[in-house]
Amino acid sequence: MAVKTVKRWRRQYRELGLPRHAGFQGTPCPRCDGAALDEEAYALLLGWYLGDGHIVAARVYICAGSSWSTGSGR
């Protein structure tokens, strides 16, 4: 998330005279609160965080050189 976006949100809250965290309903944490984990949403968010937009289950080996191998022998 861009720092500029967060600064804009904070500025808008100040301009509206809202206290910090006003209007935000916290989501129960699966780790801290024992809430159920939305696995699909978590996978999507992790994919965005990693920067490629998706997660794929695959084996990738790094060889000596610049080529990539999937382990299929090709």
C-alpha cells in the first residue's frame, strides 16, 4: 500500500473531525481470537503481498546458471 494513500486517509479523517479508528470495526483474528480463517481471502491477500497476484503449488529448483527447472526433467 502506498504511503501517499495512507496519508490521504489520515488527512481525510482529520478534515472530517473523526477520532482515530472511527468507523473501523476490527475483524476477529484467527490467531489471537480463535476466529475462523477465510482461506480464500487470505490466499488472495498473500498473493498480492508477494506481488505476483496468485499462488501456485509447484516445485521450482534453481540451477547453477540462469535457467529455471520445474523438476520435470526438461
